[in-house]
Amino acid sequence: MALNRISLGFERLSFFPLLKKWRVGDVLLIPVLFLINSYIATVNHPFERQFVINDITINHPFTEHERVPNQLNVMFCLFIPIAIMALLTCILGDRKHRAYLGYVSILGLCVTFFTNELITDILKNWIGRHRPDFIARCIPRDDAPRDVLVFAKDVCTQTKKSLLDDGFRTTPSGHSSAAFSSLGYLSLWLHGQFLANHPLTGSWRKLVAIIPIICASLIALSRTEDYRHHFVDVIIGGGLGFYIGHWTYRRNFPALDSPIAFKPYLDDSDVGQEEIAVLKADSGVELDNESPLLRQRNPHTVYNTGLADSSV
């Protein structure tokens, strides 16, 4: 018998349903992502591209005090979203699934954050593009040639190797990708929890749900104001980050136009029946479980394929 590609054979374990529901694989993935990224960010050196000393695009001043330092960005992208989700889960979540909703929501955010950090840092090192303040970091020799391509090792007098190496890590913007991945995830989560796309809910819910995206945009723009990144860096970083945030969110929650968009896929409680009843009454149509309005497009439920639901 061939190995089940969905469960990879783990369905034979007596406790497999618990592993699946509580997404233990994602829990184990987080420290792996953290350890790999720690090596890449601290030990692995970026590709050192040639540059022209009098290139005006990399001759901006070095900002000593950033508008959004690294520590503050982690606060905005990880700890504040966790606090918001925990608080709203306590307020909005039904007691039947409150603990599970909070668990899956925060786990998804952590997977988003650490996945994005790893991918971003890999790209930074491989691309090796110069930051707008690169020449200020380099401190070139007075007799360094102009109008010709040079290597940093040949003309730079900067003694702090880490500062110079970081000058080659402009694309994509790490602040931007982190902001749009985590705050993008939070925005989608707020849309789902508030049912912001439901025609019976107020517009204010939509406005509240997009606040994280506005905050992410401000963080990204601050990187151009500090001359840490070019505009294209923050655009690429923002796009990459939001893609990762959307991917992680949709692994855990249904589409935003679902009447139970707030309920995780693997939540086996009966929460959400009231919302479905409202949708039935509002539409005037008898809906069954196969209706496109009710189906969550759950990747963990297989329709009309003959395969058992045994995903991890």
C-alpha cells in the first residue's frame, strides 16, 4: 500500500488526531526556522557587489537614530499583535473554542513571523545590493578612484565589519517584510473575527481591520526616510511579507467572505451555527453543507475524492 501523501503515515499513531488538531508540526517548525535564521543573519556573509563611489543613490547619510529600531519593529510585528489577538479572543471568542482559537491564531502569527525572517534574510545575503547609506558606512579612501567599479575590500576603511556587511543587505527590506507579514496576518485575522466582509456588518469593522496595514505602510516608509532602503526594497519586502502572511492565515482560517470566517479550519466545536442561521435567513435560500456560501474550502476536508480526512 502506498504511503498516504497527506498524513505521511502518521495516521497509524493513536494520538494522530491531536497532533493534527493542535498543529504540532507547526510548533516544531518554529525553533527550526529560528535556529537556521540565526546562523544566516549572524554568521553567513552577504554577496559583495561592486559599486561606484560617486553613485548618488548610495551616498545618503548614515542615520544614527532610526525611526523604528529593530527592537521596536519586533514589538510591533510580534508582541503587540499577540496581545491584540489574545484580548479579542477573550472578548469575541465563544468559550467552547476560545482556547483553541487563541492558540491557532497566535501559532499562525509566529509561523508567519519566523518564516518571513528566514526567507528575507536569505534573499538579503544572496542579492547583496547596497543600501542608500552605503558610502557613509564604507568610508572610502581619499584616493579611491571615481567613475569605475570597485570592491569594498579595495577602497573601504570601515573597521567595523558587521556595519559594512549590513550595507549589502538592502533588498528586500526586512522591516517592511516583517511588518506586512505579521500586521498583514493581523489585518486578515481582524477581518475574519469581525466578519468585516459580511454585508450585515458595519463599515467601521473594515476600517478597524485595515489599521494594521496602515501601520505596516508607515513602518516601511520610515525605512526610506532613514535612508536604510530604496523604495523598491520596501515594495519588494512588503509584497513578500504580505504573501507569507496571507499564506499562513489561509492555512488556518477560511476565506473572509465565509459566514464563519472567524472559526479555524480544524476547530471541531459547534461554534458558528448562529452565523450560518443568519445567513440562511438573509439569503432566503436553503443551504446545505455543500453550498459554496458555506463551504470553507478547507484543505483538510476532501470532497468527492474517496480519500479519508487524514491530513496533518
